[in-house]
Amino acid sequence: MEIRKIESLDFNKIHKVLTSGNITDGQKLQFIKNNNAEIHSIVELKLTGKDFGYMMKNRPLIKFRPIRNSYTKRGDKILLAKTLGIEPAEVDNYVELTSEKLNSLDAMSLNSIGLNPPSEDMIESVKTYVYRHGKKEQVVKFLDYELSHAKNILEILYKTLTYETGGVADYFLRPIHRMDNKTLVHIYNVVDKHLDKAQKNRLIDTQSREETARWALVRIYQIQNNQRLRNAIKAYNELS
């Protein structure tokens, strides 16, 4: 089968072809050759937040594989730097400052070190990175920001507290990201605050607010206990 030149090419189509198991490596090389100019121009462009999120979704982290994940983190940092238009060495500082300024979006701190203030697209990219590699405090702040800007708070809440969605639950699935009781309280306080705000703004009714608050508390405890169980099983297997 010949891989002809594709008239309308974008990042997702390139990714789909290069990762396909239905075509041979030779056909993939032919695809690159036939679409070389278009691929080069797309790759040279700065990645969008949507592109970055798509790539992270297809770069899964492996439980109980800290060394493997450390290499993945390096790659993720390079990709985020490309998305933000900064150097990889600036990523940690940019992520920290963005986390600190999320609610006010005050650009003064970023401008003071020569970095541009974050756009909504950049914030989305940083959030995706934080939910994979960030500090616990950063995760709480991005959850706060995400819920404060949610068009449908119940939908966002259910999604982020469910596994395999790239949200809060997936962050705490890894043993390196231990959910201590202090973090549990902070997460629940953020959830409860925004449910209360949604009820006052008549976006949800009293019953939905109470039912979701109870569900969220149970779910957060389940996430914490699931993590403890996984760690206990790992420790047992290492001693066996």
C-alpha cells in the first residue's frame, strides 16, 4: 500500500500515522518523504495547549517505575518548554510562579524575570504538566483554579476524581505522590468551597450540592486508601 501525500495535514494526523500498527516502517518513511515540507512546518511551530494535552495523554506514566517516569518527565518538560516558548531550564520556575498567580493572573512576577504572562492556553498546558509531575500544593491550586472556571462544576469534579482522565486521581495514583491527611483536607476544602459557590449562584440545587459533597469526600478517601493499599502490596512483594 502506498502512503500518498495528504492534502490537509495537522499534528494529530502525523501522530496517528507514525504510531499506527497497521502500516509498516517503510510506509511511515514514505509518508514522511511525501509530506516532508508540511511536517517540517508543523513541527517547527510552537505546540498549542491542545497539542500538549494530546501528547501527554499518549505518554502514560508507569506505576512503581520511578526511573522510567523520570525520563518521561524530562521529555515532558522539553515539550512544555516548547509549548510555552521558553527554555527547559525555566520550566520549574514558570510552573511555580504560574501556580502562585493563578487566581489573580498578576503578570508582575513573571515579567520581572523576563517571562511572558500565561494565556489560557498556556495555563491549560501547565495544568496538564502539574497533574503529572507537579508538587502537591500546585495540584491543589490548579484544582481550585479549574473548579473556579468550570462551566459545569459537577462534570469537571467527577472527571478529575476518576482514574485515567489525567486529573487529580491519576496524580495520586503514583506512590511518589503520597496524599497525606493535610493534602486530603486541602483538596476537600477546595471542592466544598466551589460547590457552595455554585449553589449560591444557583448553578446547582441544594440536593446536588449535598450529594456531590458526600460523594467527593468518599472519593477522595478512596483515592488515598487505594494509594496506601498499592504501596503496601509493593512493599510486601519487595520483601517476599
